[in-house]
Amino acid sequence: MTRTRLCVLLAASALSSLARAQVPQAQQDLTAPPQGAGKQEKLQPALQGAPLPPQGPFAQAAGQSNPQGTVFQTPGMPNMGLRISSGMGQVTRFSNEFNPAFSFIVDAAAEAVDADSGQDGLDAGLRSFELTGNAWIDPYAWAYFVGVAEEEEIAVEEAAIHYIGLGQNHTLRAGRFFVDFGKQMQIHVHELRTLERPLVLRTYLGNELAGEGLQWDSWTTVGDSTAIRWSIGAFANALAEVEEDDLTSSTATIETLAPRRGDDFTYTARVTGFTDVGDRGIFQLGASARALPSFEFVTEDAGAVGTDLSNTVFGLDATFGWVGATSVDSWSVGAELLASTGENGAALTGADSTNPADYTVFDEDLFGWFGWVDYAWDRFNAVGFQYSQVELPDAAQSDVSEIEAYYTHLFSEFHRIRLVAALNDSDIDGETSRFVVQYTAVLGAHGHGVNW
């Protein structure tokens, strides 16, 4: 990879991660390879002058994902499907380059469960319903929001502005958004290649981890075939999302003080880089951290059961992507190791749930990891396997493992079906097996603020 091609790919990735647009299937060239010859020539006109919303070639050059395919954003990584903006300006109904783009996302599932705990049976329901909007508000700023239906209300899950006026390698993001940790925590659940976020991420960071604050991203090249990106973020409130169904009056949850001083904020950092491996391979390595310098555990029954606590989660991730000679079939392999240090849990160990002294705060170092492999034999069909293992923050440091095998079929870039077989093996609850049919549909131009 030459330095010119690398810079083109990175510039394309930075812009395409800010604004993603969908057009009807008839407007797309699904026969064109997502990688290969001709990218530089197509990209050159779009890269001249002030930053503009990306056109079709940006999506190709960046290996851009979509809600129906891989979540990984590294330039050159394999992706299922292909999304190309029409580039016809704002005068047609198929384009939103200079107008706000809105979308609706429906994610539903039906499942059969067999559990040693006795919670067996069949279930079906709407996993999530999203309303999103995004637009360029001037040549240097892009804004988006994500609202999620919760019962009879719409909760704001993300609402942020990206500012790129500091130079082509720098981005400031302000507002409420998912933190930059590893390869998956920026991604909404319905966009994952699997049914659920890996077990270790759900345990140490939560199902989702959104914060209200400011983040700085930047990247640079190293030699002719390597690029490095880093980010630093500070958040007033970036705490793990907890499922209400899992809460009891004695469940300890994390709270931070308000108004806040420096150690009452949540801080994040990430550094990652990718490089060529042969003619058709890309390798990416990254390290992440999420620090809570000061917090307390609180329960409904007893109030604060632990104060002046701290916790830091570290992560190390590696991803390899390979695209076949025809640019149709592809392999992706990845793994991430996590460590949770400091105070990472609290539980009722005495008889009186209203007495803070009957709670124990756990401060052992815990470790967990996940690994996965994904094979797509064309842009519409893929199979994969994911394994995750984690140590729990309890007195016995119980272990839990989870296996998930899946098949994904894209009817088009707008909707997909996924078949999933999963097995969870817990020292506490025994085995739970699930067979799930997941259906996801996207109506409109879908966009999130995601970086590689």
C-alpha cells in the first residue's frame, strides 16, 4: 500500500464514519468490488476543497459496514453488502447530502429457551425500535441523534456533534455518545455481527456504555502501509446500562457524585493501528481503557454500601481481515482480552438488606476475553462463531462462558434475517441454551458516529 493510497483510505474512513447514507437497491452497483483497483482515481475529485458529505467511492474505499453486515470500520476490512450514495445532490428523493437524513430501525426476535434454572419456554418481541437523524450543519460539523422507544417514551440514546475544523486528521465529538472502547462498544446492538454483545463486555462495561462529554480523535500514518488512531474522552456520566429486569432492591449499582470535580468524571482512552498483510489482508491491533476514579455502590434498601471507590477496565484487541481474489468471499478473525481492576462489584452477604455493613465490596482483579471467526462466501450470506469467558465480581469469582453460532442472510442492504444457537454455562445458574430467529429492518438513511 503506497502512502498516497493509505492517506486516501484514511480520509475516506474519517468522513464515511461521520455520515452514512442509504439509497434504494436499484441505485447501487452491487457487482462492484468493495476493494481493489480504481479507488484512488474515483476518490480524487471528492477530496479536493472543503470537507463535504461523502459520496459513493468513500464507502467503497473505507470498507464501510452497514447495519446488515460487519461492525468493523477499519479501512480495507471485509464487509457484507455495499452501500453507495447516489451523489445526485439534494434535488432528488434518493439523496440527503445537504438535508437531514432520518431513519427507523426495527429489531425483533423470537426464541426458544431451555435453562437449568427452570426459565424455559418460547418468547417473541421487539428488541429495539430506533429513530435516528443526521446532517451536516456546516462544512466542518456533522450532528446526529438516536432515539430508542422504551415502553411509551422515546429515550435519547445518542445526540452529538462532530467537529472536523481542526484539521483533516482531528475530530472533536461533544454530546452524548457511545464511548470508544475496543471494536464493539461504539456499536448499537442491532448492528453487531452477533445477536448479543460478547459476555465479557456486558459484564465489565454493560450492555451499552454511553457518556455525556467530550472526545478528541486523531490519526497519523507510519511509513507507507500503517496508520495509527488515538482518542481521549472525559464524561460527566458514562456508566454501564443495567437491565431493569435484573435489578432488585438489594442490587448494588454504580453512582458518581454531582456536581463533579476532576476525579468524579469518567475517562476513556484508546490507541489502535492497522497495516497491510500481503495483498488482501489487513491486521489491526488496539488497546483501550475506561477509568472511574471515584464512585460509590448504592442499593435501594441500604443506600450507599461503598464509597470512595475506583475501577479501571483495560482491553487489548486484535482483528485480521482477508478478502478473496474476487473480492466476494472474506474471512474475519478477532479477539479481545479485558481486565477489571479496583472495586468491581458489591453483594449482600449478611442477613439485613437495609444495613450497609451486611454488604461486601469486591476488589479482586478479574479477567475475561472473547474471540470470534466469521466467513462470508458472498455479500449476502455469512456464518460465524463466537466464544466468551468471564470471571464474575462475587465472593467465589465464579466463571461464566458463552458460545454463539450464527448464520446471517441479507435480503438486501435494508433488511436481514439471522439464525442463532447459543449456550451459556454458569457456575451459578448452570446451562442455558437458546435458539433465536432475529429480523432487522432499516427504513431510511441510517447513521451513527463510529470510528475505526
